Amino acid sequence: MFVLLGFVCFVITNAVFGQNEPVRIAFWNLENFYDPFVDSTKAYNAFTEEGMQHWTKSRFYKKRNNLYKAILAMSENHPIGIMGVCEVENEYVLSSLFGQTPLKKHNYRWVLYEGPDKRGIDPAIVYSLDHFMLVSSAIFPYYNPDEPAYHSRDILYAKFIGADVSGAACADTLHIFVNHWPSRYSGELETVGSRSCAAAILRAKVDSICASMPEGYQAKIFMMGDLNDSPTDPSVYDVLRARHPSEMEEGCLVNLFGKPNGLGFEGTLKHQADWHVFDQIIVTNAVMEDMEGIHYQEGSARIFHADFLFEDDEVYHGKKLFRTYVGPRYFGGFSDHLPVYIDLAR
């Protein structure tokens, strides 16, 4: 029976992860992806027709269409296996984007919990049934004992197993964490402790999963998100202990976006004249080392930077991101962040 099960898992995994067909794992901050409707249960309704941002149905559909075209381009018209997103309001916007556009052909489903963010935006995990089956999901609330009244986005977690289109499953299990850490809105130094707190929560959950693994097995964990910090900032480098593969030490996680060299572009967002890599994908060693199972395809970590995501920067020169809004001014673009992705192979 054990031999037969192993053979079935091998066949299914190779049917899903063909030798020359890697599966993409991605993350994108969608920048204020709201529906245009008033929600009487929430205090924040700026993104409505009568709200401060004058968010009409036509503006919503334009943004939705921009997003789906960018995702199709990033995926090279293949299903993205798992995609973390943040700054989404609710299931309506996910359903509109992934279920009512040409993206629907890729059989996407999603995981979303509405959390405590005062603006009503949350992280979500989108996955293709062509590649993965959802096993379980949970949220891990942000909590800082030094600021108990401060609420930020939850950390979203989901566990998946590889699956073929018939729904059969194999032994490879993937653990996914999607993060949107506290912003720098009140100042970088004033908020550094909040991001370190989020990093400590994430590291504790990762360590718990690793400790629960049976002897001889290692957990394949993917941490992704808009961390609002660069890879060398204390929250990422010291608290989470995520390092570029060239800087690995015992007990460290692998930050595939730890250095901008080789990522195809210099950053994921621009502040004044400088680009920063705030959007990152971090993995455990098992993702790098298990060459017989689902693993990282060497050199595949990239910042997606299609030309249509940019516009000319007349103030700081070069290019800047083509955003939906800058403050109250509507521009009709995509996002204030670039997507990031990696490829998995078998």
C-alpha cells in the first residue's frame, strides 16, 4: 500500500508540475481595491461615489480590468498556483477580479477573513484549483503589548497540497503566510517597533510549524507580503531572521528578495527618487533543498515590471508607478507597488 501511494503521489505531482512547466507563486499589493458601494457597518467609506475619493462604478471596473490584464501578463497566460494579495476590501472585489474576467478560466478560489484594519482592507490568498487544494486556513492577529489599542492587519495563513484537476492529492504540503505589516505613515522610526512585533508573530508561527513536523520531514513554508520594510531592516533581518542565500546562518529563513541584484528591477515601490524592495517572498530551507519534491526553481525570483505599470516621473526623473490615486487625485492606473513572483518546479 505504501509503495502504491508513493507511486500515485509521484504521478499526480508530475502531472501538475511537469518537468518543463514550473508553477508560479506571486504577491501583489493591489492598492485600495474597494468596491464602489457604501457599507453602513463601517466608519470608512471614502471609496464610494459620494465619498472623498469619488469611487464610481466605472472607476472600479477600470481598476479591475487593469489588474486582470497585469495578472495575465505576469502569469504568461498560465494559472498562477498561489497568489497573495493585500489591500482588498472584501470577497466581492475578489469575485469580480478572478471570477468575472478572463482570469476565471484558471479556476481561481480565494481565502479572505475581514479583519480589524480601520480602512477595511485585508490580505487574501488566491489559488488555482488546477494546481492546489486548500486544507485549512486561519488568521493570526497583530498584537503589540506596548500598544494594546493599536490594531493592524492580521497575518493570513493557509495550508495547501498539490492537486491535479480531478481533485486527487499528493504528499507535498505548502504552508502560506500573507502579510501586510504596519505602515510607515507616522514615520519610519516611530513605527519600527510595530513591524518588529509583526515579524516576531510570524516567526513564532513558522517555528511552531517546523517543530510540529514528524522526524525526517521539513516544512515547506512561504512567507510573502508588503512588509513596509526593506530586507536589511531590523524587522526582517534580525527579528524574522530572513537572509539572502549568500548570507545564510543556522536558523535563518531564505529571503529570495534579500538583494535587488538579479530581480530584474531595482525595487517594488518608489519613494521620492529612491526605489525600495518592501514586497518580498521568504521561504524555509526545505523549499530550496528538496529536489525530489516541489522546490524553488533557481534564479526565478523576479519583480514584475511591465512597461504599462509605469509613467514618467516629472519631479524625480526616470519612471514612477502608474497609480490609481495619488492622495485625492485620480489617475486611473494600477498600483503603488509592483508584483513579485517565484517559480516552483518538481
